[in-house]
Amino acid sequence: MTTDLDQLRTDLLGSIEAATALDAIEAVRVSTLGKQGSVTGLLKTLGGMSPEERQQTGPRIHALREAVSEALGARKASLEAEALNAKLASETLDMTLPVDGVPAGSVHPVSQVMDELAEIFADLGFAVATGPEIEDDWHNFSALNIPETHPARAMHDTFYLAGDHATPMVLRTHTSPVQIRAMKAAGGNKPVRIIAPGRTYRSDSDATHTPMFHQVEGLVIDKGITLGHLKWTLETFLKAFFERDDIVLRLRPSYFPFTEPSAEVDIGFTVINGKRVIGGDPTKGEGGWMEVLGSGMVHSKVIEAGGFDPNEWQGFAFGCGIDRLAMLKYGMDDLRAFFDGDLRWLKHYGFSALDVPTLSGGVGA
Ligand code: DAH
């Protein structure tokens, strides 16, 4: 028995040492310490031994079980370490290699100009107001004194929403309905001073028109407001926007249903090296005038539709194409490219989000 146990121990430890894979180790474990294993079998024989025999052999069998169990654990650990080392050796990472740069997005010129507008008008005490792009025809037309027969109401100019609606719904054709919403929000008894930049829609498409475009609306409602306030505000705004003090404006009498009187505003340009530049004396050389916005004193019917008493309150309003402002300031010449989503265009004309040239000097700086 003694020599048998010694022999068995030598054999088992040998086969454990010889195992080169984790499943071989597992096989040895099952064949020795498993339910039907050889060492387990030996332990079971203890019950049938005489006390003397058990006293002599018992400790040796237990020692064998202990030795086998330890050897299995040690061999398993060393095989696992080997496997890990092999994996580490084959999966090297060069931490010094340069990574591919994360592509940086850019701020679209329209967003840039909207930020500039908000900043300039904030300095003048204007808040930014918003309204829905899907608008009802009362806010978009009727409340703005646009009669049923006005061509702007025709299907070929305006996108109407299909389906049955209590009141016809349109994609707003201008930002002017925000005038009504801002007045209503003010409750008819306190001044309003807002700009409303945003998307607008018309059934139109060529080099200078896209079905979606951007406008900014301006509205002031207060007591004692005159055309002089309008002119000063527009002049101050355009000088700050184009960052030039020598901007000249011309107010041309015009007609809009929602203003009376109405004026179209032209901005003077000069020609330098064959290029039109905003500012300077438009009466010199090849200089001239360019229309930039529509404006006027808010019509009494519109003031009323906004919930204000037109006998007490007056105001001025203006509306301006943002895309065109961006083109004039930053020098793009095709409006359609604004909305093509061509990354090369965006890279060229876009602004860095972290390096936006702000007008932090503000108005009057
Ligand atoms: N809503 C006009 C348009 O889209 C622009 C406009 C003109 C707005 C005169 C105004 C204004 O507020 O006073 O053509």
C-alpha cells in the first residue's frame, strides 16, 4: 500500500506537470478528485479499514489528496499566466502612434449671423422671440392685415398643409406672425422689443430663392414711437453688423399690408477692385444702392390684432433676409449652396465654434 501510494503520487503529479492545456488539467482533476476519481476512491476505502490501518494509511491518503489538489491549482495558475503573457505579447499597442484627428464641425454662416443679430440687438434691449414654423393662416396673414385676395395667399407662393384643419395651416411665409405672438404675450399693456430670427418657406426655387430661407423680424411697440426711432435702430444695427461706421441708408416709400407708412431700406455700396463693398459713398464711382430690408410703422389694425390699443401704442417693424445678410457680409454668391450640406462649402465658409468672431464690443463700441 505504501509503495502503491507513493507510485500513484508520482504518476499523478507527473501527469499534472505534463498537462499543457487547461482542459487537460480539468481532465486530471475529474479522474482524481472527481466523484469517480482515483483519489476519491481511495478516501472511500478508509471506511472499510481497521482502526489501526486507518490510523496509518488515512493521513497518507489525505496528504495525497492535498498534494494533488495543490498541484492542480498551481499548474492551472501557471497555464493561465502563460496564456495571458502570450496574449499580451501578440496584442501590442503603440501608444505613441498619432491618432486620427476627430473631425471638428463648423458653425453654419446662417447660425453665425443669427448669433450676431441676437448679440447686436441685445445691446439695444431687444429680446429674441420665436414662433411656430407651421402657422395658422390667421397669424401668418389675417392678423397682419393681408387680405384674402392678396397674391401671397395663393397656392403657388405658399405651402399649405394638406388635410382638414379648423383653420388653414401654412408653413410660415415670413417671420412677421411672431409680431402678433409677441404682442399677445405682452398682454396689451407693456412695451414690446423683440427680434425673431428663424426659418421661413415659400414655393420658390432659383439661384437667389430656396423654398426654405431665413428671416429676422424686428418689432418695437411702445408709446411715442416714431419713424425716427426706426431709422436710428436700423442704422445702428447695420453699422454694427457690417462693422463699418460709414454705412449710408436710404428709406424708399413702399407698401406692406402690415405697416403704414412702409419703407424699403437700401444700403449704400461702393465698388473696390471690381467688387461690391457695403459702406462708403454710394454716389461716387460705380457705387449704388442695394435693397436689404422692408420696414414701416406698425399698422393700427395689426396693433389691434396683437391686443394693443392703437390710440395709445405705436410701433415700428422690419423684416430682413438673413441668408442675404450672410452673403453680403461673408461673400458667398450662390444661395442654394447654403442648404446643400456640402462639407467642403461648410469647411470653407463655416466658423469655428471655439473661435467665433463675436461682436463683443457691441453697438457703439
Ligand atoms: N414680411 C415681409 C416679407 O416677408 C418683410 C417685412 C416688411 C417685415 C416690412 C416687416 C415689415 O416687419 O415692416 O417680405
